[in-house]
Amino acid sequence: MKGYFKAWAKAAGLRAIRTFAQSAAASIAVCAFIDEVNWGALLSTAVLAAVLSLLNSVGGLPELEKGEDK
């Protein structure tokens, strides 16, 4: 079970980091039209997206179900 949790934590962490980056990039693109980037709102949105990604990963990760954790 310990090995599975380590694999899950790694896969879920990578997903959360990707989600954070994608959310931040989308927010920057939208702010480019406004000509002003609200960094506080951008970071809070990206962090929330990353947390939601982790919570979503509790339900299971397809890459672990395929056996890619080995």
C-alpha cells in the first residue's frame, strides 16, 4: 500500500502542477486583453485549480489503473 500511495502522490502532484500552470496561463491570456494582470487573483485561481485537481485525483488516476506506477 505504501508503494501505491507514493505512486499516487507523484501522479496526483504532477497533475496538480500541470493544472496550476494551465490555469495561470489561461488567466494571463485573458488579462492580456484587459491590459492589467491582477497577480493575487491569478495565483488564487491557479492554486484553487490545483487543489481541485488533487481532490479529483482521490477518485482515481487512469495512469495508475493501467499499471504505469511500476
